[in-house]
Amino acid sequence: MDFGLSQEQEMIVRTVREFVEKEIYPHEALVERTGQVPHELGQEIQRKVLDLGFYAANFPEEVGGAGLSHLDFTLVERELGRGSMALTHFFGRPQNILMACVGDQRERYLLPAVRGERMDALAMTEPDAGSDVRGMKCQAVRDGGDWVINGSKHFISGAEHADFFIIFVATGVDETPQGAKKRLTCFLVDRSAAGFEVRDGYNSVSHRGYKNYTLYFDNCRLSDAQVLGEVDGGFKVMNDWLYATRLTVAAFAVGRARRCFDYAVDYAAQRKQFGQSIAKFQGVSFQVADMITEIDAADWLTLSGAWRLDQGLPANREIASAKLYATEMLARVTDKTLQIFGGMGLMDDFPIERFWRDARVERIWDGTSEIQRHIIGREIFRPLGA
């Protein structure tokens, strides 16, 4: 097995890392202080990414994307993980689910998203339907030849910048031996749609500037042309196109952990106590040893999941393992880094307290750690009929 990166992959890593260091790092303090990304700054980042040729790198060349493999794109996400999520949002990674667009949907949603002319946001979570997507109460019912949607969504990231939304809602119920199970359908909803409103969400301590919003539907009327995929085919669309989002979270966690690790090593080498560098103390050096071991393990686990996707191999368990381990690793690494910094780690003179706060949400969104463990256990026991 070849563990090395190709020259092209090395170039991808180097290019994205240099971009993050030059175009993202300098603005992080502003976003952290204000909780906002100035509109002009977001547009500038997007323009520079377009000029760089990395916008929509996760889309095939046939629709105008860079055509990167899953492994190549995971390397991109890993490097973007080093920077502020509020700022790297403008690096431009539209939802792959847009590849399910057909006919006029391609000209109206897919291609403008790939070109950076329109931005999307994915909306699934509701107050009573997080991990339990079948618990959705937001529903669409037939009325004549149209669909009428009522209900709400919350924790919707990137909504302030979105021109349209990819929304999953309940469109029916099946009675099964295990009880009633809702059927889901995916819709494409323009921000300007009548009966649709985007409101401010909650204030989060993680990822300031990368806000969440609440969506409200009040008799929002949509045509069949707004259905993405098949009616009642929401689960198929999810399984076909959203399986890799957990891999993105894992890659982010690895990138952020490596940046945090660099801070820990530099500080430990320079900070002196009792007449010597604290890196000389076993209590510190052993923590650093544990950190790099866990980071490397999470990195290879994540890249392995991406590689399996490229080989057309089953990867559900491997991706769940990567998401689980990488996000929990990030929590440990940020906490140990803060401990190495001591009291200064909690001060905003350094970004350590920010890394520590930001790390917490990674074990929750895109499937909690508990859900990942459920997926892993299910994949192991299902072939045995257990």
C-alpha cells in the first residue's frame, strides 16, 4: 500500500494551505471579535478562490468543477480545517447533492452554484428531528398540482449567504411492523419564495461568524419542478449524495488539530519554567507524543475512508469511524494544548480558547458520536443477522 501523496496531491495541499495562511488567518481576529464576515471580505475570498481554480473542487469537470477525487478533496478540506469556518465558507464547496439536478434544475441551481453565482444551504434539522430524521414535522402536502409546505427548520448553517435551499420534508407516512415511518422528499427552495422566511438562529459559542438560522414555511407553494430526485425519494437522495459529509467533518478536525498542535509545540519549546523549556518536562512531552499519535491515526483513518470511496468500496463504517475518532481526537488535542498553555490558553491573546470552543460542536453536527457508534455497530452485526 502506498502511503505517499502524488506530486499533484502535494501541490493541492501546498496551494490550499498557503491560501488559508495568507487569505484566512489575517481576518480571523476580526470575525471572532465581531461575529460577522463583512460582505466585501466574503466576496473577495470567493473571487480569489475562483481565480485559483479551486471553487467547487468537489464537482466533476463536466459541470465546471475541478473534478477532484474523494481523496484529493479530503486533502482540501483538511487544509481548510486550519482556518476559520466562517471565512473558509467562501472557498466554495456547494452540496454534492446538486448533482441530482435534472433538466432546468441544472441551469437554475447546479451550474450557477458551481460557477459561484448562487450559494446553497442544506436544511434537514428541526427542533424535534435531529439525528432522528424520520421525526420531521415540517411537511409538504399536495394541493392541486403543487406542493404546500408548512413547518420550520433550525440550526441551518450558511443561510445568510444562501440564494436557495436544499430542504428535506415529510411527504407521507408508511405503516410498518416497527410502526409509522415518514417518507421524505427533497425540494429546492429559492430564498424569494412566497411563504418562506429566513430568521436569525441561536448564538453559538462554537465557530463565531459561522451562524445558524431558522427557516419558516407558511403555506409555501412549490411545483414539481422544485423536487430534487423523486417524490418520497428523500432517503435515496441522501444516501447517494450526502454520505461523504461526515468525511468532511473528520478532515476538518484533523486540519484544526494539526494547527493546534503546532501552537502547542512552539509554545512548549519557548516557554521556560524552573530554568528550562517546559518541553523538557515529561508531563508536557508525553502529552505532545499522545497528541501527534492521535492526529496521525485520525488523519490516516480519514484518508482511508476517502480512498475507499474512490475505489468503489463500501465505506459507511470507515467514514463513521473517521468522523467519530477525528472529532473526539480534536477535543482531546485542543484540551491538552490549552493545558500546556496554562492560564494564557484561556486568554484571547492566542486562538487556543477559540479552538477549544469550536471543537465541541464537531461531535454533534453531521451525526453525533453516538450515531456514529450506532452506524459502526450496525455495520458489524448486520451481516451476522444480529
